[in-house]
Amino acid sequence: MQLLALLALGAAAAVGTRAQSDFAAINNVTSLAGTWSSGSFPVSTGLGFFNPITKDFTMPKAGGISYSFTNDGFFETSTYSYTSNPANNRCFKAALTWQHGTYTFNANNSLSLRPFAPDGYVQVMDPCAGTSVNKYNYNQFELIPAWYNYLDAHPGFMPHGQTAYALRLFNDGGNGTAGAPKSVLWLQNRPPNMLPTQQLYQEVLNA
């Protein structure tokens, strides 16, 4: 019985090791470096989305998200979310966010994205509110508990026969567990399309 138990434990360990190895192999289909964007790339990182000098956003034609990563530990994100109002089309709500900073690979295969606190911005639009457009400093740490990339043989927005690298990032489900996946991102640019990776502004306390 002890021998059978040991054999069973050994088999389970082998399966677990193989599963981890397979998962690592999936994650290494291609480098994380590059600009990854949802859909047909309505939203992308870089100067075409946010101007850090004027602190103005360029309105995309559709909602979406974009993540850029460098090989030396820098990231940039752009998002545009839109909520319509069926009762009154004029009273939609929309938000644009931009931030950049540094990222690290953690031992459990998660990613930690730490923004440069003074640089990020969010613009909120609500035509039916007292103030229709508001702009604020934006600084949001993000933990990505799980991620993987793969070669998509049939990306829907590309001509038949073309392939594209795709990236899945998962939201934090709490306590570091993987929650719902974000929209599929496809590799848009390599090298990534990014603004300067260094911190652009200094944080002024008690100003």
C-alpha cells in the first residue's frame, strides 16, 4: 500500500510539473514586449492617444484598451470606456485613462504594474452632469495575476489567412487570484509605440 501511495504521489507530481511546464511554454510563444491593443486597434498607447505636455486626450472612434511593454521593465496603458443611455442618447458616460511606469514579473507568473504617480491622467465625460468634462490625475497600481500569449490563427478583424499574436490578461479577482479576463489584445507594434518611459513630472506635496 505504501508503494502504491508513493507511486500515486509521484504520478501526481509529474502531472503537476508537466502542467506548469506547458503553461510556461504557452507564455513564451512570443515576447511580452510590444504594443498590444483590443479589436481593430481603435485605442493605442503613444502620442496619438495622450499628449503629456498639453495633458489632452485624442478621442478614439471606439472604445478599447491598449498595453505596451518594453524588454527593460517599462509599461504604458491607454483605455477608453463608453456607456450609452438608452433613455437619452445625449446622456452617455465615457472615460479615458492614460498612465505609464514600471512593471515586474513575480515568482508566481503574475505581473505588477506600478505607475509614475504624477504622470497619469483620466478624463471623464458626462454631458448631462453639472460639469460635462472633468480631468484628474490618475495613479492606479495594477496586479495582473495571470497572463498568456498565443498565435491566433483566425483574428476576426484581419483578412482571411492572416495570423496575429494575441495576449490574454486577467483582472485581479481578489487576494491575487485570477478574475475575469480582459478583452483579447493583439500585437499592434513591435517595438512598442510609447511615450518617453521616464517619469515626466515631479510630485508636489501640499501644493
